[in-house]
Amino acid sequence: MVFQANEERNYHIFYQMCSAAKRLPQLYLSDQNQFHYLNQGNNPRIDGVDDLTYFDETISALTMLGFTSKQQDDMLRILAAILHLGNVNISSCVKDAKQNEVDTESSYIAPSDRHLLVLSELLGVEINAMRKWLCHRKIVSTREVFLKPMTVEQANGARDALAKHIYAELFNWIVTNINISLQSPSQLHCFIGVLDIYGFETFEINSFEQFCINYANEKLQQQFNQHVFKLEQEEYLKEDIEWTFIDFYDNQPCIDLIEIKLGILDLLDEECRMPKGSDASWAEKLYTKCIKSKHFEKPRFGTTAFLIHHFADLVQYETVGFLEKNRDTVIEEQVDVLRNSENKLLRRLFSEEDPKLAVPHIRVKVSTQKNVLTNAANKQNKKTVGSQFRDSLNMLMATLNATTPHYVRCIKPNDEKEAFEYSPVRAVQQLRACGVLETIRISAAGFPSQRTYGDFFQRYRCLCKFKEIRRDDLKETCRRILARYINDEDKFKFGKTKVLFRAGQVAYLEKLRAERQRDACIMIQKTARGLIHRNKYKKIRRSILGLQRYGRGYIARQKAEAVRRERAAVKIQARVKGWLQRHWYLQVKRTILGLQTLGRGNMARARYKIMKDNAAATVIQRFARGYLVRMACKKKLRDIIIVQSCIRKRKAKKIFRQLKAEARSVEHVKSLNKGLEMKIITLQQKINEMVSDDILFILILYFFFFFFFSFISLWYTS
């Protein structure tokens, strides 16, 4: 109502009224982009939709349903006033105009605000009172009453809450009157209600709105489970079928996490009642009280969010703004201003005696956990949004449990609203979110198709032979039919009053029935068509024989004439073709001879050129080969000389090494050191003569060193 996401629109009636602004000058409307409640989605128009045409259809529908022109005018005035209310400019008060000091704790509306003036004119309310209570609120204590100014943010929130409250009351009044106009004067025994809800929602940033929508989907999914799954399995027990219960996801713990005492909603209301309650302190309470639940998680990073395991997916909710949206209550003084309005419809909307929208209680007993008093308007306005949503949801669930619900699942093919585009991933997400995949799993595991024995016999008696039919025992007849066509007994079960089939078996029987009926139809058609075509054939045959007789005579005469003409034409063609062929032959012959002459001359010149080139190439090759042979011979001579030099060098080195070795031999040393031996012998004799052991030892050492150094000196000299 007061906010639209990107690429979204507000309620269509507002755009229809703006398109008809020229027809409604008394409403002071203009283009939809000029209103705050309509331009936030940045996409006010829908391709292929004419809002002016739909406005005419809306007015026509209201007239058809019995709304008078006065009531329609009051409705449009209230709706236009809501748009102008959204454009009322609420700003901060200025303490000192010279120093431009702003009081952030209070708010202010200029007396000359155009939209506020239009609002007071359309609704017939006192402008000063509305201007006052849009910026102030009354706080009642035990002894006295305080008038507290609101900040700009609080005032805008109160203004938006008032706009939503007016629209909700108007909507309830319209629906109530539509129900009254459509009500039959005769006694009613039942009613049909249509419930259109949002599907499961999960975005990048999820807030209080997504929390309420997903909470409602949890409750409805639980009701869907109880109605479809449990009732289906109870039917098997009623028919005395051997069946084991199938476990399916029970989301009651998730619902308890939200709505029981000290649950999420209870803690949210408690925090809203605290004077200094904040989103951060509420988040801390959630982490403390709800962390034990397996459906609640604390995010790994940050303390301004929490996660809930819903039946469809894990969703993270940002706590920022939860308290303000939950406190979205209407200030009672603003409602009192509306009650004193000059607009009769507006006074009726907020009167305590006016009947509120309710479900028709016709043979339906609906009991809720908490009784909601419709005549206590003051208390109703002070209830938080979460409490109102929970009570309304409990009443809805009580109504659904007391009725026989039927479900229609709408699948969105793509998110771009484009034709002929299908996103399989998006479709599977929606099927999983609305529980269809779980339903298919349960149905495939059970017996989704059921028929009574009488209905089954009437439907499939054509599959049974006449002698096998037992009208006194239809169960046995059905057993014989199924035994003939379905060999697997697990594909069907016989109950007390019904025969139950697994998925796909009824389609198989329908196929057999269609084939049997088709064969019977073909047999009847064959006989009837045979008789018709035989009679037709005889009549046609007589006519054709007469036509053939006359036709064949005419054809024979035409053939004879054609033969004569053909023979004459053949002779003429032979003469003409012979002359043409001879003429053509002579021309071709002259042409070919000329071509041959030119071709042979070219070939001879080409052969001569080749022979000349070959002769020149032979001369070049002769000189080149001679040069190559001479160069190769010179290279071989150089290589032979080099090899001979290397071999001779090697032999000379070998002889040199032999001579050098001989020079170093022992005989040569002995010939050089003969005098040294004589000295050694003399020294040995002297040693033998020495008696003292010490002198002998010294002499031995002297001899050893003398001999050693002599040998070294000789070796170096050699």
C-alpha cells in the first residue's frame, strides 16, 4: 500500500483513477508519477493494459453490484484522499531561523500544504486537528495526559499506518456489501470461499513482510498436509488396505517457533511494548530464547539477522525495521478525527456499530484460539501487526479446517513476464515451495486413484466377457477384469467398497477401454460402410460401363487419327533432322580441323622448347659434375695427407716413449752409481767393526739418510 519494490505497482484502482483524472476534477488528481504511494516502483504502466478502460469496467461492475453513485463518489474521494495523504510533507521544526537550528525530536506540517488542504476537503475533516495529530501523539498516564511530538520518521510511519488503515476499512466495507448484494434470499446451507495468497518468498533482503507471508504459508502447508496426506492414508485404513504410513515433513515445530509463548512473535510484541526497545535488543532475545530450536539459526556473521528453516527453504531475515513495522498501529486521535468527518461513508467505516467483514457461519462451526471482539475498536487499533496477522490467520485456519478445501497451484513460468519463455529451475523452485513435489511423492507411493465397484463395473464392463459378469457380486467381476489385464497384484488393491490403483494404472485401463470401444466402433462402421459402398458401387458400375463403351469407341477413333498423323510427322521429322544433322556435321568438322591444326602447332613448338632446354641443361650438368669431381678429388687428397701425418706422429711418439723408458731403467742407474756402491760397502764394513750399539744405530741412520738423499739426487739428475 505505502511501498512498492522495483518494477512493482500499487493497487490498480489508484492508477485507473489517475488515468481518469480529467473526468474527476473534484479529486484533484494528476499523473501517477506525482504521488509518493505510486511512483516508488519506477514502473507505473503495464504493456497492453489500458487503465482508463479498466476504470470504466470497474465503475460498471460496482454499479452492477448495487453500489449507488453517491457511494461510488465517496469511495473515490476516500481513495484520492489516501494518495494526497501520502504526499503530505512532514518536516522537522526549526528552533532558530537565523542560525538554521533544526529540532530533530519534533515534526511540522505547513498550514499551506496543498495536499493536506485537499485531504481535508475530500474527507470533510477539520484541517487543524488532522495537522496536529499527524505530528503529535497522546500519552495517557495514571494521573495526567501528555502531548508528545513525534519525529519526522515516526510521523511518516503514523501517516502510512493511517493510510493503510483507511484502505483496509474501505476494502472490508466493499467486500461486505458485495457479499450482501450476492446473497440469495433463500436459506443458505453452505458457502464457497476463495483464498488467494502469496507464495513462499525469499529475496536477498527479507524483512517483516516476507516473515508474515512465509508464516502464513507454513500454516497453510500444515493444513494441506493434514488434509491431503493424512486423510488419504486414513482412507486406506477405512478400506482395510494393507498400508504403512509414509513419513512426510511436519512443520509444526517451525510454527511453534513463531507463534507459541516466548516465540518470535511473542518476543517481538514484548520488545515493542518496551519504552527503549530496539531491533538489536530483540535480536539478542531471539538468540537467547530460540537458539534451542532446530528450525532457528544465528548467522555466522553479524548480529542483525536470524535464519529460519521453513518447509521450502532456509530464509535469512534482517531484523532492521521489524519493530517499527510491527508497531504499525493507528493513533486513536487520528481515527477520532475521521469519525467526525462530514463524509457519511468515512464515518460509517470507523463507527463501532458498522458490521465488519466475517466468514458466513452457515452450518460451519469456527472456533479460534483467541476471541477477537469486533466492537472494541480502540483495542483493535492498538494491537500490533504481528498479533493481528496471527489472529486473522488462526481464524482463517479454523475456517479451512471446518470446510472442504480444494487447491489450485499457479506456477509462474518466468520472472520477466515474457510470453513463450519457460524457466525450468524457477518452476521446480515453485513446485517445491508449494509442496507439489512432496504430494507427487506421496501419491506415487500410495493409491491415488480410487473407484467404487459399481463405478468401476459401469466404466470397464466392456473389458469383461459376458459370461464372466456376476451382477450379484461386482467385486468378483472387478477382480476378474483386473486379473485379465494387470498381472502385478501390487498395482491395485481391493477394499471394502472401492478398488484402489497405483499411479498410471487407471490410464492403462482407459487405454484398453478406448481400444476395445474403438475396435467395436470399427466393426460397426465396417459393416455399415460395406453395405453403403456395395450399393453405391453397383450403381456406379452400371453407369461406368455405359460411359466406357462410348468412351472407348471415341478413344479408338482418336487413336487411329493420331497414328496417321504420327506417321506423317515422323517422315517430315526424318527429312528435316537429316538435313540439320548434315549441316551441323560439316560445321563441326571444319571447326575441329582448325582446332587440331592450332593444337598440333602449339604442341610441336612446346616439344622443341623442351628439347632446347634439355640440351642446355645437359651442358650445364657436364661442367657442374666435372667441377664437383675435381673438388672431391682434391678433398680426398687433403684428407689422406692428414691421416698419414697423424699415423706417423703417433708412431714417433711411441718410439720416443720407449727410448725415454729405457733411459730410466735400473741398469742405467747402476752404471752411473758404481762409485756409490763402493762407498756403501766401505761403510758396511765400518759398521760391523763397531761394538757399541748406540754408535751402530747412529751409523745405520747415517747410512740410510745418505743413501736416500743420494738416490734422490741421482733421480733428479737423470
